[in-house]
Amino acid sequence: FPSHDRSAEISFDFELHHDEWGHTKNRKWRHGPGNKIYDLDVVRLVDDAKEEIIYNIIEGKIREGKRFIVSRLDGNNLNVVIEPIKNYINKWNLIIITVMKKEDFTVSKGQLQIFV
């Protein structure tokens, strides 16, 4: 039988935004001045979780308006709550709702949490 290579390239575009009310900005300082959460920390965390985010979109576990959490496990315990907004089938805005450094971050029942 002839072998056919049927590979499809799937690409997603993400844009990160802070919430409109400044909650994220205020929460970045909650751990004290020596423990600030920087924008670059948030961007790196979401970038590290990019493949898992795409997988969960394809699987239907991430849906528009349904908040999910991305958490860092390497010792800094950064958690980012994200609300996804779908612009097109492969273009999403990821709205950062809040950020927190906490080892035992509490999630809602049934809420998706991606660990990196």
C-alpha cells in the first residue's frame, strides 16, 4: 500500500492582556516589594505552557470565557488565572485575571489547572 504523509500544520496566535480593572497590577505587589511578580515572569510561564494550552483548546477543555490556571512548579509557585477569549478558531486573547505566588493555590471544582 502506498504511504501518504498527511501532516497538517496547526498554528495558534495568542495575545496576553491584563484585566481592564487593574486587579492584576495591584496583585503583583501583594507578596511584598522583594517578591514582586514581574510581567516577564507571567509571559515566561504562559509561554512554557503554550503547547498544553493549545492541546487543551483542541481537546475542548479550554473554552471561551471559562477561566483556567497555569501554575509553575519549580519553586517560585507562580499561578496565573486566565480567561480565554476566542477571536477566531485559531486566534485567542488570554486575559490575565490575577496572579499569585502560592504553593497550595486553590482552584474551583472542575477548573483546569496546567502545571509547568
